Amino acid sequence: MHPDRTSSTRFPVPVDAALRAAGWQPGRWDIKQAEIWADALREHTSPAGHRHAVFPAAVEAWAEFGGLHITPTGPGRQIAPTAIHLDPLHGLHMARTLADLGRALDREVSPLGAETDSAALLAIDTEGRVYALDHTGDWYLGPDIDQALAALVAGTEPARLTAG
């Protein structure tokens, strides 16, 4: 088989196709851009004094997937698949919201990007778990970015985070 037509085994085929169409490929690693985002987030302080957390899991996710506009094709499994833009600056002015989520989870949380249609904020924690925050609540998307991207692209219904 021609190498360009093979799929990685890392993602399900439709997810792999959506990622590749967005410009991702195995080995993609733009650490320079990730560091620019890290600096911008570190330098930002909300009017109330809230600051962003920047940690390795976030920087690694930005380096591999940052800047991608991912547009799923086809119907979703349980809900409509979600178009996303992986750019942590979507969360620049959400330091307090992310700090509140981090307190609830008992770990630091950093912005990851946004859902294009709903403007839900995507966030990642120090363990690499991924969340979505929107006007209806906070949602758990998966234990790592791979599973979160697969859930968003495939239209898998996320789990609502509950208090306590």
C-alpha cells in the first residue's frame, strides 16, 4: 500500500482523516509556537489577579496539535461532531474560570482551544485529561488528548462534571 494512504493506528480512521485534513501528521511538533503561547498565558493576569497555569501536558498538546482547525465530516455517534480550533489563546481571558475548575478538580488546568460553533472552551489538566466548559456546564472529554479529540470528532457524548 502507498505510504500516504495508510492510517496511523493511533486514532480511529475518521479521526485520523480529520486531523490530517487539518494539517496534523505523526511527529508534528511546533515547540516554538507552544512556547510563544506559554509566554502569552504566563504574562496575562486577569483584572482580579488570576493567572494561567502552564505545565508540560499543556505545552506538549500545544506543540503537537496547536493551531489546527479540525472540521469533522459525517454524522456523530451520539451528538453532532464538533469543529474545533486548538489555540490556547481562546482561553486567555478565562483565567478565573480555569482556576475555579482547577480548584474543583484539585489540579491545575490550562486552556487548549475552543469549539468553533458553540465557543465552548477546551482545557487540559496536569495529568493530560481534557475538558470542555460552556454555558451549560463543565464536561469531561477524555483521559488524554487523543481520546478527547476522538470523542469530539466522532460525536461521542461527553460526561458532565458534577460538583463534589
